[in-house]
Amino acid sequence: MSNKLIPLIVVMFVIVAFVVMSIDKNDKSSDGFSQMIPRLGESGPVPSVDVWVSESKKFEANEFVTVAMLEIHGRDKELLFKQLTSRRASIFEQMKALDISDADIEQNSVEMRKEWSYDRGTRSLTGYVVSQFFAIKSSNRATAAAVIASLSAELDVEISRTSASLKNEAELKKQIIHTAGQKALEKANSYAESVGGKVGKVLSVSENGSNHFYGTTVLGARKAMAFDGAEGVSLSSVADSVEISATIHLVTELLQ
């Protein structure tokens, strides 16, 4: 081979190598771009209908609980406990006269605390206080009012509150939730139909809290508020109803 052909062959070899490298680089670039393009058939976000519905209903209260405290002051601890036992028995007798059985009266443990006086920085024991709380259950408003009247006439008894409730509250709550759920589905259907679609399967459902609202509940029926005997207490002093409410959050598929 002549010396003149050798440079020509080298130049041609370099040109061929450059072309091959360029083609390989282009192939690799093409593969990377294709990976960035979403493949056909891959699902994106699911179109959905999101609604909130609240439902509430008022029910006549059929159970009432009066919470009261018996409190006695004195210097002799032993005598105080005897007095407390006697006064407690008296209260049970009063409740029995109102057709309230012992089983409808819950009582907590007896508590005792010391009373002190302070004179020029010196603390002196002046006596003791014994107390006990009672929760008295009534089945109607008239009896609950009679309980308040009876206890408010006692000098050593303070009434904390009288509240109303429902014996079958759990079952009634289920009914409210069921009604709210049905209304939520109807509302979701209306939204879907308004855009020419329809609802699919339910994606999620939850309750955003529930509330109970009571009618005129006695929060502090004390003697200072003129609860002095039966004449001072009327049915209007006792809650007459309980309102149960629920809020449903429903999310369903939107089908076209």
C-alpha cells in the first residue's frame, strides 16, 4: 500500500467511527424520551363527587338524672359520719316516696376534708367536712321536678344539675346516621346528573362528629335560686327533649 493512501484510510476510519457514535447516542436519547411519555391505558385521578349532609331530629326525653351533693360540717369526725349516714337514709326515704327505687340512686364514696382558719400567718384546724354525691334517675319530667323540689328544701343538700337523656339513644342515633347517609347518596346523584354523569362505587364515608342538644336543662338548681319546696319548681325547669344530629361526608366515583 502506498504511503499516500494511509492518511486517506485513517481519515475515512475516523469519519465512520464518528457516525456510529452519533447513531448510538441518538438511540439512547430516543429511549429516555419514550419513558417520559405515559403509556396508554394508565389510570389517572378518579373523578369523584364529594358531598356533606347533616341530619338532626328532636326526641322527647324519657330519662332524667339529678346530681346532688350532701355536705355536713362539724368538729367531731365520728359524729359527722353518723350524721351523714342518717341524712343519707333520710334522702333514700324521700326518694322512695316518689317511687324511685334504691337501684335508681347511684352514690359515690364519702369524702372528708379539713377546714382551717388563718390568723396572722398561723393556721388552725376548725373542723371537718364530709360529703357524698348522688345521681338520682327519674323516668319522667314530673318525677324529676319532684326530686328537685324535695332535695332543694334540704339545707345540707346542693343540686348540681338535672339532665335529660334517651333510654334507646344508640338505636335512635343509628336511624339518624342511616337517614343522613341516604340523603348524601341522593345529593351525590343530583350533582352527577347535573353534569351528565352518574355515581359509581362509594370511595369513602365518614361522620364528622355528632351532637346532642337538650331542652331547658337545669344546670344549677340551688336554694339561692328560689328552689324552696315544690312551689318553686315547675316542669319548665327540667329538659323536655333531646336533639340528636349527625353529619355525613360521602365521596363516590363520578362515571360518564
